[in-house]
Amino acid sequence: MQYNTILNKLYGGEKDKKNNMMFIVIGIIVLICICSSAIGVFYVSNKKKVDAQNTEKKSDENEAEKVDEKADDEAEEEPEKTSKRSKEESEVEPEEEPEPEAESEEEPEAESEEEPEPKKSVKRSKPKVEESESEEEPEPESEPEAEPEPEPEPQGFNIDTRQYQSDYTTFLKNNNGYGKNYLTTNLYKLKVNCNNKPINKFTLNNYAGNFKYDYKCSNGGDLNTQNIVSKSTPPNDSGDGVYTYLDKHDVDCGEKGIISQFQLVDDKTNKKQNYNYKCITSNKPLECRTVTNTPTQKKDNNASVLKNQNIDCNEDEVLNQFKLNTNTDDIYYSYKCCKTT
């Protein structure tokens, strides 16, 4: 009781206690406002200092740029002044009557006082530079240009895209009464001829009962066209036109030879036949491969079966040798294709 009585006396009761709390809260709010204002004032003053520093830095940079520009302008004016002085000296030299030194000294001063515009001096100095450059430019042009070296001729073979054809022939009956297309003697009219070029491929084709050789030639290669050798297979029995007798003939140009033409010929008196052919000599060694065709079944000794046998080398190869081979049931060509090494 005494404790409560003392508190009531100090604070004046419950009502005075609430008033005291209100004053305390108001005091805290006022204190917060004062602190905020102080912080704001500090921030503003600090920002002004930073802005002032930036402004000073920019002004320093601008002054440095002005100094650099001034230096550049002076550097540009120096060649103009030197050109002006050289011009003045050139104008003074050609005078026939030299004047007294005092007067000559005064004249440059007078001319210097006039200070001609730099544009004129630039205009006069530029043509001189251009003239000197124009005089120097023709020097490299006068030198003859080096002619391009000729490209080396290709050493390998490449196929001629044109298609060549021999004359036509019609296979007829023989004296023994065999049917049409029987006689190989009708091949005597057909000649495969690439002149001074190698043969790349050939095949016997039937055109509505008429037969001919279709063939292609090759270009390139290091060939001795001045050394074309004529050769022949040994004459052998023609077999009354039976095509299997062609297996007795081997058309071969040897180690360095290439076939450029061939033709089957006959000796009617002695009933013999053989191949005449020509070989071109290669100046380069040849790398050859042997090709064997797929066998074709015999057909009543009918010579037209040869159209199923193609002799065909690659585009970079040429024909070196060919021979017809026969057995009991089939026929086929074997041949050699060569290219330069």
C-alpha cells in the first residue's frame, strides 16, 4: 500500500501516466525526424562535393584536349611555314639585281607582316606534291610485267568425249549355207582408227542388221608420235568365217606400246586371216592391269555374239593389248589397260 501510494504521488495517478507515455513517443518521433534531416543534409553536401570533383575533372580533361588540339594545329602549321619560307627563298634567288642587305632584310619582314592566308600556301604546296608523286608513279609501270610461266602439259591420259564409228557391214551367209551374221569375214571391212591417238575402248554394235565398231580415243600422255610402228599378228586359218578362230590372234603392242588402230584382214586365196595394227611408243613407263570380261555363251557360231563383249578402259587409261578367248561353251575378251607412272 505504501508503495502504490508513493507511485501515485510521483506520477500523479493513471491519467498522468498515459500523458507521460505520449510525451515519450512524441519525443522519439521528433528525434527520428532530426536524425533523418541530418542524414539528408549530409547526403546532399556529399553529393555536391562529388559533383564539384567531377566538374573539376571534366574541366581538366577539356583543358588537356585544348592543349592537344593546339599542339596539333601548331604541328600542321609548321609544314605550311616551312613551305612558305622555301617559297620566299625561291622568289628571292632568281632576282638579277641583288639589293642591299638592309633592304633585303626589310622585305621579308614586310612579307611576314602581311601574313598570307594559309589556304593559299596549302593550295600551292599540294600541286607540287602531286607532281612529284605523279613523276614517281610511272617508274614501276615502266617495268615489264613478268609473263606467266606456261603450265606443264598433263602427263596422264584423258578420254576424248567424242564417239567415233567405223564403217557399216552386213553379215552374210557363207558358202556352206550357214545363216545370216555368221561370217567373221564381214569384219574385214571394219577399221578402228584413232590416227595418232591411243584407243580407250571399242565394242561391236548392231544397227538394224548392220554392224559397226563404236570406239573412243584418248588425249594426253607423253607419246612419241614420230615413232608409230605397224605390226601384224601371224596369218592363221580363217575357219571359213567361224568367229572362234579369232582366238588365234593376240594384238599386243608390248612394254611401251599403245594401240592406235587395228583391222582384221583376210587372205582369200590361202583362207587365212590376221590383224593389222599400229602402236604408238610412250616416252614414259606404263603401269598396266589385265582385265577379263564376263564370259558370253556361244550362239550357233554366230559372229554377232561379239557385240556382247566390250573392251573398256578407265578414262585415264589406254589400250595396250587384247585377245579373244574361247572354251567349249563361252567366249570372252581379255585385254590390258595402261596409264603413265
